[in-house]
Amino acid sequence: MKYIDSQGMRQAMLESEVGDDVYGEDPTVNKLQDKVASLLGKEAALFVPSGVMGNQVCIRVHTNHGDEIITDEDAHIFVYENAAPAALSGVSVKTVHGDNGVITAEQIKKALPRKTGFTSESLLLAKHKAYLS
């Protein structure tokens, strides 16, 4: 499915107040982040412009260098973002064969590395809804 902006969307972008979001000066981004934080009952929210960026921010926040992620073999972060977790967060990805993205507790247990002093910690289980068709 290809996303195409509608004429109304283009007009809204044209008329939006803009500023530098790096310095917190973009009123549209600030309004969006405040609204989402309020909806979710959180102190703050962060707008990221793509799903890949959101995935990688989450991986970086929830892991440390040398950690391991366990996910389904068809998960987006493995199929389409494979090198990004290593390059951006210093973590590896271990896959499990799921049933349309569903993996069991037993599969996760088997995927955990044996403690040898040389193995990584599996600290993140990545569940992703967008699968290959």
C-alpha cells in the first residue's frame, strides 16, 4: 500500500505554524506531543517521523550494548531493519519461528542464551504487528 497525501493534508502542511523542533520551538509538534502525552497519561511524548525510527528509539532506550532482542522471524525489525539494532544500539537480534507473529513462552525460554560468561543477555522481547504477507 502506497501512502499519498490528500489535497487537504498538503494544505494543512502549507498553513501549519513551524519552528525548530530540536529546540522545542515547533508549535505543531509540541501540540501533538502534549496531546498524545495527555491521552496516554504520561509526562511527555516524543514525535518520530517514521515507524523505523520509533522502533530504533525504543530498542536504544530498553537495551544496553551487548544485549539481545528476541523476536519473530518475520518481524519488521528483523526483516527490514536487521542491521540497525547492531549499528545504532550495539545489540543483536535472535529470531524465533512464530505462527503468524505469535511466539510462545516455551519458544522464548528455549531462545534465551545459556549463562556462560560470554553470552549476551536477552533483555528485550520485540512484538511487532506488521508481518510479511
